[in-house]
Amino acid sequence: MKRFIDTFRHIWSIQELRDKILLTLGLLLVYRLGSNVVLPGIDPNSLAQLQNQASEGLIGILNAFSGGAFANASVLALGIMPYISSSILIQLLGLAVPAVQKMQKDGESGRRKLNQITRYLTIAVALAQAPGYITNLMMQGVQLTLPTGAFWSLALLTLTAGTIFAMWLGERITEKGIGNGISLLIMIGIIATLPQAFLQELVNQISPSGGGWVVFLLEIVALYLVIMFAIAITQAVRKIPLEYAKRVAGAKSDSAPRTIGRSYLPIRINTAGVMPIIFAQALMFIPLTVMQYAGATGESATWFITVFGNIQGFWYNFVFATLIVVFTYFYTAIQINTTQIADDLKRSGGFVPGVKPGADTAEYIETILARITLPGSILLAAVAILPSVAMKANMTMQWANFFGGTSLLIMVGVILDTLMQIESYLLNSHYDGLLEGGRVKGRNATGM
């Protein structure tokens, strides 16, 4: 406990770090306040049906990601997700569009251009999503205090402006605060639902039909174990041994003696992070949502909506897990260019012992990557379907969402990244790190 208190005292004593943390907390507070501001033209007392819709099923998951803004008909109801969608699209375009590939390789200037394109694309995505959200509001019987035409125009502009504002808050946190701003906005939205979910589950378990205090305490222990499991997946690394041959200082000929330095090439078991789950969920959401709003009829359509609308069902979770495995391989291939790694090693005088530099090294790394991605993808799929297992065990949906899936992995990853940044300030100021006997291990940023 003394070490814990001393660490916070050291954090507070570093003025730059203290200012960054306070700024970050302030902007996050603004975001949370905005999530409770109802769209102009809506009677707040008529949101009961919308909130019931957002308490379960796929809409419940979307509502959890927005921190309740979806159910509140908030000005930030679309949240930061249009920006995430745009960022993913830009990454995919980098695989096929030469102009985007060139910008990705142009360093800081290319990064600024891509950021600007992502911002414009975010506006387009928000403008495309806003009518769907407004239509859903009308279908849920929300009462308007403005004429329908005026409300549509005002709501469309407000929802788009809300997304732009959320994007601006995230960028300010990244530039001036601590941690990745976009990821922190998503995480704070998820955590905001934790107190209510905790209380609902407590009431559910101590009720006559519940399992009582013992079951609730066992759930707390299970949640702790799941969090430890998620941390292990996030931090697990396979190290490929390398050797670096460097010329002795002052040597002029190619035959000069060399010094050999040993090192490792770390490859994460879960390189793709949380992105495969996001891809898979989007692919599960889109067809179902389109069929529901299109009013699809017929035996096949009814079967599809019934089966894949049940997030606790076998087929939903089987297809979901399969898609996660597929997308893990896909996203890992996007993130790691084995040919470029092999070329960089060759140029820097590095090599894998027993493997020829160049194409053979690229093939060797690709083989290792394929082998470790399989268990990583299976573990990721297991975490993703844990909420369904928890709901089968009679947990409320809101509480079960914290037992796995995107919510848990985002929270674990963002917290580890933020702690790593704080620890770097402490170490640079000659203070002990946050964890005794080691340092916080971060992960590759995925924007999530």
C-alpha cells in the first residue's frame, strides 16, 4: 500500500505528467456529459421504449460501446465509431490503392494527409449512419417537440457534429493528454456502464430466483480470472532469436572481423488485437440489421433473423468464432509485412541463425507467424464468446459483457497502454515504475 501511495505522489510531483492527466480527465468528463445531452426536438420522457430496445441483443452491445448515449438519444449517440470505421477503411485501402500506400510510407507528411482523409471520411460515414439512427428513433415511438422535417434536418446535423466533436476530443487527448484518445473514449463509454451492470447483477443474484451472495462472489472471482487471461493474451510474445553482425570501428575492408550481438524479434501471439472481433461483429450486425429494417419476410429470412439474432445461440457463436479466426489471420497479414522485416534485417546486418537472409528469412518468419496466430486466434475467439456463456449462466447481459468480447479486450489493452506511458514518465524522472519487479508491457496500438 505504501508503494501504491508513493507512486501516486511521484506522479503528482511531475508537473508535465500531472497536467496531461488532468487534461485527459477533463476531456473525458466533457465526453461523458455530452453522452447525456438529448437531441434537440425530442421529449426525454418518451425514451422508455428506446431504452428497452438498447437493453438486450445486438443493440445492447452497440449501446454499451457508446456508454449509454445510444439509449439516451444523445447528441453523441453515434459516438466515435464512424471514425473507427473510417480508420479501418483507410487501412484496407492501403492494401490495394497505390496512392494510399505511398502516403503510408511518406513519414510524417503522409500521416498528416491520411489523418485529414480519415476526418473527411468520418463525416461521410456519420452522415450515412445518422438517418438510420433517426429512423430507429421514430420506430421506437419517440415523441417530437418539433415538426418532423425540422427535426430530421436538425438531428442529422447534430449527430454528425457530435461525431466530429468526439473525434476532436480524442485527438486532443492523444496530442496534449496521456494515452490514445480515441481508445480512451471507447473505454470510458464501456466503463460508464459498469456501476449499473454491477448493481443489476447484485440485485439479480440476491433475489429469490437468484443464486445468492455465494454465486455473486464466485462471479467476481471468475471476472478477475478472465481479466488475467485477457492480459496474458494481450502480452504473450514469441521471440525469434537474431544475431547482428557489426563491423569493428575503423575497419575498412569487407574481410574485417565482426562482432556478433544477440537479440530477438518479438512477435505477439495476438498481433491483431481487438480488430478481428470488431470486423466479425460488423459482419454479423450488417445483414441482420438490413433484413430487419427492410422488413424481410419468408421462411428463410425468418430463420436467419431468429438464429443470428440470438447472441446466446450455438450457430451465432460458432459463426462468430469462425469469423474471428479468419479475420485474425487477415488482419495479422495486414499488420506484419514479413518481406519488409526480412529486408530491414538484411540491411541492418541482422539474420536468423541457420536461415539465409532475404526470401528465406521472410518465409521462415511467415511460417512462425502462421503457427502462433492459430492458437492466438482461437484464444481470441474464446474470449469473444465468453459473454454468451456468462448469459447462459443466468447473468444479466450488461454484466456478462464484461466477461469477454470487445469490451474486455479494449479495457485491458487501453489501460496497459496508458500505464506504459505513465511509467515512462516515472522512469525518465528516476522514479520506480508502476509494478514492482518489472515494467508494464504495452501492446501495439490498433486505434482501439
